[in-house]
Amino acid sequence: MPAMTAVKYEWGNESTPFLALGGEQRIRAIVDRFYDIVDADAPVLRAMLPANDAVSRQKLFEYLVEWTGGDDLYSSHRGHPRMRMRHMPFAIGEDEVKTWLVCMAQALDDNDVQGPVREFLDDRLGALAIHMQNQP
């Protein structure tokens, strides 16, 4: 029977979730797929975005790169993330949180994110999405 390899970190054996995901190219693909899903299947979320969502895509890409342990792309351009404050102008209730999580889960599925890094992302992104809720 082969020996089981212990997972070094909760997201896998790489030193950061960023590396476990495969770096910027993979995060870009996840972000683009997420917004494509929002465009097609989540009209309530889509209504919160500008008609041209290129800047929104770039912001989420920069945030996720930094949040997962890559370069500080977000804070070097935009300052401290202050995610809850930045989302306060939008009515985000339980339905919006659930929809956001479904769209992100599909984007992760479509980019074949699995194993410990997927479990880590599901847990942490779930907590982050719930933190954005500002309506009952």
C-alpha cells in the first residue's frame, strides 16, 4: 500500500493558496468565468455592476491574487481592500450571498479547482461572502 502524503497546509503542499491554484493565469480564468456566469445567470448581481464590467473583473482579479498570497496587486493600486465598506452601497442580502457563492463555485468547478485548495476556498470565500451581507 502506498504511503499517504500529508498535506502541509490547509490548502495543500504549496506555500500559498496562490501557488496551489497555479498563479495569476488560473486566477484570471476563474474571475473571467465567474463574471461570465454572473452575466448569463445572475441578473440581480449583474445589475450591481457597470454595463462594462472590465474594471470589476480587474478588481476581483487583483484582490484574489493578493488575498491568496500573490503579489499585492490590489492594495498597491487601490489601498486597503475594506471589502465590506466598498460593498455597502449595494443591497446584499442572503439571496445575493447565496447567488454569489453559486456563481463562484461554478467558476471554480469549470476551472477544475479541487482538493484541499478547493476546500480552503469554499470555506474562506463563504465566510467573506457572508461578511458582505448588509441586508436581512
